[in-house]
Amino acid sequence: MRKLCGQYLNIARLVNTLFMIAPTAILALFADEILITFFKQDAYVSELAIQYCILCMPGVWAMTQFDATKRFLSAQNHGGIPMVTQFITGGIQIFCRYIFIIEFQWGLLGAAISTDITFLMNMIICDFWIAMYSEDVYKDMWLQWARSSLDGLG
């Protein structure tokens, strides 16, 4: 039963990746028309929103992976780990925003990069935590990618 937790985590990560790429790409292609036509947004603001969203796509992918890991940890009664992770990365994001937006004056690009860094750090810290305790607390749960981790995908 414990092995199923890691298997479901891997399946959730795969499904998040597969079902995030196509809708996000389609949304990015038609975002201008959607924002201007349906939401009556200003064309300039719409263009800035699209640029920000496109620049944040790697971070959004990392956030979906982090969300799957967060649910895995919550199922193991370790919900405090993601909370502490987000608290730490919140501080990192404030620092990155100051550096990229104020110091480097990158504006929208700096905001997107700092968001990506925060989302990636959330994923990396939680994955590192689980990997560090994979022989102890998460024994037989944390699966590396293998064909067996995809059993039951259907």
C-alpha cells in the first residue's frame, strides 16, 4: 500500500505535465483575443499580461509538480513541510524581486523570473526533503522514475 503513494505521485506529475502543456500553449496563442474580446481589457495591458504569462510557464509547470508533492506529503501527515518551504521561498522571492526589478530594472521580465525561481525552489526543496528521508520516513514510497511507477495509469 505504501508503494502506491509514490506511484500515484509519479502518475500525478506525469498527468500534470501532459495536460498542462497543450492547454497552456493554446491559451497563450489566443490569449490576446480572449482578453480583449471577452474581458474588454486594454490592448497594452493585455500584451503585458500575455508576456508575463509566457515568461512564467516554466514556473507554472514547477508549481504543478510542487502541488502533487504537497498532496503526497499531506497524505503522510507532513503538511508542515510545504508550508515551511513556501515561507522560505517567499523570502527568496522578495529578495529576487528587489534585485531583478529595482536593482537590475528588468521590470516585467524580473517579476517573471523571480516568480519562476520561487516556484522552482518550492519544487526542489520538497523533492530534496523527500529524497533525503527516502530510506527512513518515506521508505518504499518515494519511487524514482521507472516503468513500474506508471502501473495503473489508465
